[in-house]
Amino acid sequence: MKVYEKAPAKINLLLDVLRKREDGYHEVEMIMTMVDLADRLEMSELPRDQIVLSSHAGFIPLDEKNLAFQAARLIKERYGVSRGVYIHLDKQIPVAAGLAGGSSDAAAALRGLNRLWNLGLSVAELETLGAELGSDVPFCVRGGTAIARGRGEALESIESPPQCWVILAKPPINVSTADVYGKLRANELDRHPSVPRMLDAIRGRSFPDMCAALGNVLESVTLHRYPEVRQIKNVMSRLGADGVLMSGSGPTVFGLVSKESKVPRIYNGLRGFCKEVYAVRLLT
Ligand SMILES: C[C@@](CO)(OP(=O)(O)O)[C@H](O)COP(=O)(O)OP(=O)(O)OC[C@H]1O[C@@H](n2ccc(N)nc2=O)[C@H](O)[C@@H]1O
Ligand SMILES: Nc1ncnc2c1ncn2[C@@H]1O[C@H](COP(=O)(O)OP(=O)(O)O)[C@@H](O)[C@H]1O
């Protein structure tokens, strides 16, 4: 038997940091949603008790450092599964981009192995397992659109935002999430994005209000350190994107666009600045 799972990328429409916690993590308030850019996982049983991961992507680890591998090991150990699995990972989401590619692969592995091994776990149980792998994994298990609090694992699902195009541009730099949080001075932030304002925009189905409510406090670190990220934001705005923001800890910048006729100009204009540009839809 084989099972297939799609692992979509996420974007943060809003990311606020409230404070640094005693455990080293930061207390956040985020509004997250999925976009139609996805990795694909194919999972099948192995005759021997082993986890084997393969991928054509040459730039990710295929051993226990891979989050999909860690997900398989965790669910196997926790539920005493003594069967093996072969996972093939078709990688489409850029790596270390602020799009939660690895977290979404882990979430897809949890969902897929729950089916392959008939474990009968609920989404809530898979989310709890996911939290052991990373702060973004519970949201990736659940999908849709949600407010994420705590370190990102306390989720409240909300309705989908108004449908639009999403242009993603990833400059060729690697940004470490831990580094960005480490450099943030959470108690010195002079501006915070407003969660109620973003929620009103989404619930009122107002695309312009949603664009106006976009905000990410981690930009204060990443844009300062990597001026090319700020440059991509400026270029995207100049080319006509309606709302522009960095996703997560970066370096990917996304632009929200309501009119399809504007998409080719923005896409082609950005290709002059960076190789990795995608035009996708929100997953609503
Ligand atoms: C910034 C965000 C926004 O969605 O995403 P990415 O940019 O990674 O996609 C997330 O908060 C990232 O979540 P994730 O990438 O799962 O983080 P984890 O593996 O749990 O943690 C990596 C490191 O980031 C820091 N970290 C993470 C989450 C959090 N709320 N506070 C933190 O301080 C910690 O230093 C931790 O060691
Ligand atoms: N399945 C995976 N896909 C991508 N990266 C992975 C995976 N498993 C582990 N990693 C590692 O996790 C780190 C962060 O990757 P990723 O999840 O793509 O970024 P981000 O957290 O910025 O969204 C990278 O350094 C990468 O080597």
C-alpha cells in the first residue's frame, strides 16, 4: 500500500512577538495561511523495520536531520510501530525560506503514517505530536488559516482570507530562524501589527484592508541585516503588488495581488532580481 500527502507552504499574514520566555522561545501572535506551492510525499511500507528517505533535492539532509524522518521516528516510537517505511520527498518549497517547508513535510509525514499504519489518531493528537518537532508543525498538521499563539502551537482556526494571487520571491541567502529570534529585542519594539485589525479585514472579506493590516516584527532584524530583502520588498511594491511582507523569519518576501492581469508584470520584473520567484494562489 502507498499513501500520498501534499505538504503546502505557509505564509505569515501577521507576525507579532510579545516577549521572550524563560524557556528561550518567544511568545508570538501570528496569523498564518497556506499557499498553493507544495512538496509531495509518497509513503510505502518496507519489509524491514527501518526509515528510508529519498529525494531528488540535493540540498536537504536525508538522515535523522530531516524533519520528515524525525516525524516518522517519533510516531513509530510513540505508538510502538515495528514496521518500516520508505518516504519519497518531492521538494518544491525553497529551503530555509520562512515558508515552513520542513515543518510541512513533517506534518505530512505524520498525517500519512497515521493512515498507512491505521493508527486512528485525531488531528489534535497529531498536532500535539507535531509540537515536539517544531513550533510551526502543529499549524502545518491542521492547515487552513489560523491564529497561532504561545510559541506557535496554540491554534485557533479562522475563516479563509479573500482569495488573491501570491507572488513569492526568495533571494539567494540563508536565514536561520534561531538567529533572527536571537537578535530581536522584543521589549524594544516600537510598533506592533494589530491582530484585531487583520481579523476584521479577513472576516469582512476586505482585500484592501487585509493588505493594509499586514505586519511582521521579524522584518526589523532580517531587513536590517540583509538589505536585499528590503530591496525586493520595494521592487514588489513598485511593480504594483497590493500588499508586501516578509514571511516568517525570511528571507522570502510575498506580495498579495488581486488582479490577475498584474501578475505577469510583477513576476517578470522580479525575475531580474532573483531566480526563485513563484506566482501561486492562496489555498482557501
Ligand atoms: C518564524 C516562524 C514563523 O512562522 O517561521 P519560519 O521563519 O521558521 O518559517 C516560526 O515562528 C518558527 O517556527 P519553527 O521554524 O518551527 O521554529 P522551531 O524549530 O520551533 O525553533 C527554531 C528556533 O527559533 C526560535 N524560536 C522559535 C519559535 C518561537 N516562538 N520562538 C523562538 O524563539 C528558538 O530559538 C528555536 O530554537
Ligand atoms: N524536509 C525538509 N525540508 C527542508 N528543510 C529541512 C527538512 N528537514 C530538515 N530541514 C532543515 O531545516 C532547516 C529549515 O528549513 P525550512 O523548514 O525549509 O525553513 P523555514 O523554517 O525557514 O521555513 C534547513 O536548514 C534544512 O536543512
